[in-house]
Amino acid sequence: MNDSFKHKGLRNRLVETIKSKGINDEKVLYAIGNVPRHLFMDSGFIDHAYQDKAFPISANQTISQPFTVAFQTELLKLKKGDKVLEVGTGSGYQAAVLCELGVNVYTIERQGELYKKVVNFLPSINYYPKKIIYGDGYRGLEEESPFDSIIVTAGAPFVPEPLLNQLKIGGRLVIPLGENIQIMTLYVKISDDNFDIKEYGEFQFVPLLKEKE
Ligand code: SAM
């Protein structure tokens, strides 16, 4: 794996940057400090890999901004061994951050091109999600439910009902909600039909699209 001292140094700086923006969960900061983000990016952007910015990847999609990845991850309050569903695998970066935290990762991607790339790429750099699925995240993953946490990494116009159903009681769903600008929203499942809902400000994501391509 091409991960040099220079890259490690740049990652340490990135960790300081997201810390200064308010991320303080040590485990999340450690995970961001460990994942070689430059390997998840197309060659034209590699020099920018440790800037706190989103960048284009294939299929008109993006690798999320590290602060956003850390922010969503922090909201999930994950424990080792938790079962976590990610909707929107993209480059696989968020999935790698989750793997660093010792959780069992299930991740769904609807774009065949990205799915095919990630299925080979993540194991090649020693990240092993339990399942990487080519499918429609609006449906969640019934056969593996219930989940301790669900993270949606694309902007959703509404909360998909299956995702709420597939959470454990006490489970947490973090989802950016809205069309052009999204509000980061956290659902904590109190009972089968009762959720504690909190909002955490504006973010901008590519849209969560219907059905596979
Ligand atoms: N988590 C990704 C990462 O770390 O690189 C970033 C994800 S990118 C902002 C959003 C992803 O959601 C894209 O890869 C897009 O193809 C995917 N997506 C959009 N609609 C989807 C759907 N209905 N089901 C699953 N994935 C979807």
C-alpha cells in the first residue's frame, strides 16, 4: 500500500483541522488519522486528499468531506461490534472509517461502476466490510436487520420508512434531509413507532437517487 510518512503527516494535520471544527470523539479522530484517504481518490485529485473538502469520484459522485464523515460518525456513538448499515458506499472512505472503529459494516451502492470498484479495492487495503451490496438504499437491507446504526451519505428528500423499521430499539439513524441543501438529522428509536429526532445544521450532498442504474 502506498502510504508514506508524508501522507501520515498530512493526515495528522487533517485531524487537527476537524478537531478545531468541533469533532472531539477520540475514536473518530483516530479513525480519520488512520485511513489513507489519498488511495480513495482519482489520480488527478490525490494531491488534495488531505484537504477538508469533498472531491469528485467516478460516476458523477463525490467522496465526502472528512469533517462531514467525522460528524456523521460521531453522531452514531458507535461501540465495537455494532452492526452498521451505510447507504451510499461511493469511494468506500466512510466504510473504511467505520471499519477502523471495529464495527460490522454493511454498505449499499446503487451505481454499478462504484460498487465494482469498491468490492475489490477495500479488501486490497485491508478493510473488510461484512457485505458490500449493489442495490437501492431506499430499501435498506431487511435480511440483515435490525441494525444498531444506519448512516445515509447522500441527500434524501424524505426518510425511507424501511430504514426506520430496520433499526434496533435504541438504534440511531443519521441522514441528511432535503433537496438542494440538507439538514443533518438524527433519529433515535425509542420504540417501534416513536423516535427522538434532532437536527444538526446544514450540509450539502449529492442526491439519494431512486432505483439502480
Ligand atoms: N460514503 C461515500 C464515501 O465515503 O465516499 C460518499 C458517498 S457520495 C456523497 C453518495 C453516494 O450515494 C454515491 O456513491 C451515490 O451513487 C450513492 N447513492 C445515491 N443514491 C443511492 C441509493 N438509492 N442507494 C444506494 N446508494 C445511493
